[in-house]
Amino acid sequence: MAELPPSIGILAPHRSNECLQTLQDLLEGCEERSIRAYEVGKWTAESASPQIMICLGGDGTILSAAEQAARKGCIIAGVNMGHLGFLSACGRDEVDLLLDAITSGDYGVDERRMLQVTRSGMGTGQEDSYLALNEVALMRAQTGKMIDVDVELDGSLLNRYHADGVLVATPTGSTAYSLSAGGPLLWPSAELMCLTPVCPHSLTNRSVVLPDTVEITLRPRERRGRAGESLIFSTDGQTTRSIPLNAALIIRKAPVSLRLLSLPGSDYAARLRAKLGW
């Protein structure tokens, strides 16, 4: 038998009866298997990190924990309580199977590439960096307005987009916002990124698939009659931040990845068929 993990954290932000019952089932199952488990209230940079974090919820719950998990090297095991569950290891009726796999060490770990997003040119002399598992989205702060944004690849101009927004997605994120915006599906292990304009003014502006060795720079530009307007960007739809005109977002492959637990027999093609209704 494989050595047991020293501890398992359980993240259960949704307090529905179904979620609370699954939380109780997990705690009791861990006790029966002599695994030390505890519920995590709010996971921050200062919080202790278990070897494995079980997330109860949908993909949004996993996305909310992704940055901390990647920085701490923690394995995420998702139990799907939501709708799609692309990132989950199992459903709520399979928690015993999950705990058995953790106890025996009979599970896989998928390394999911992430984006490092740096906000530059804010006039403070400092740069802020964030991680994204799915995508970074650049939009206008005022809804109903379009943006002009220059996109550079390794310092060379690719295009100036006139659109509702611009997305840069990972292969993991290709089934999320990027797919809704007309982007292609990318296999999770592909060493790629995808640049997709959202509702572009030109019908010839389409997604561009890029190697993940490229550095992408997004530079918001002023539109006639709209001086002083600001834009916003979000990482994985979790947190929205402002960015002024003529500042920049620098996007590159992150130095860390998210480790997702997968059960024996997991088949991504079967998951696509099930989740997308093929």
C-alpha cells in the first residue's frame, strides 16, 4: 500500500444540503481509512496546505482554488456538484471510489498549464502578476462598448482588434469562455495558447492558436471620443481588475502548473462526449 497523505483538505464553499451531506460522507470516509481530513474555510497564501485538496462544487470552485494550489504544489481532486464538471475527478456518488484511490495511491495526476498575467505600465513603477488556469479576458469597463486593443507576439504587432473583448486561453480553458466565443477545442496536454477576439467588428478576425513559448502583450488603445475610459480584465472569471489605456497585460506560460487528480480509467474523449452532448 502506498504511503497515506499526511492530510486532506476539503473545500466546500456552497452550503446546500447536498454539499453538506457530501462533506460529512467525506469526513467519515477519511476517518474510516485513518486519513486525517479537515474542512478548509478560506484558503489563502498564509494557510497551511494539505497534500490533496478535495473541492466540492463545480468548475468554479476548482478555479477559485487553482492559484493557491498551483503555488503550493497541492493536488486538486474535484467532486462535481455543479453542471459541467470538466475539471472534476468524480461525481458525489463516487466519493468512496475517490477515497479508495487516494488510500491506495492508485490515481493519476494531470499537469494543467497555466498563464502568468502581468499588469504593466500603471505608473507606479510596480508590476502585478496573477495566475489563470482557464483564460484572461480583457473587456471595457462600461458594458455595451467595444474596445481597441493592440496584440503583440514577442514584441511584434499581430493586429489591432476592434471587438467586445479579447481572450487568451489555455488548453484547459478552451472548453470554457473561449469555446463560447467561437474558439477551438485544444487537448489539455497541448503546449498551446489560443487568442480569441470576442464579437470582433471584422468577420476575418478569428482565433489564433499559438505555441505557449510566445509572450503575448495586450495594449488597450484610445478610441475617438472616448479618452480617459478604462478597461477591465479578469482571470478565470474570478476577480475583475482595472487597466487604464496605454498600460499593458503581458501574458506568458506560468512557471507553475495545476495538478489535477484523475481516477483510473479516466478518458478525456469520453468526457467531451458526455459534457458536450456529442
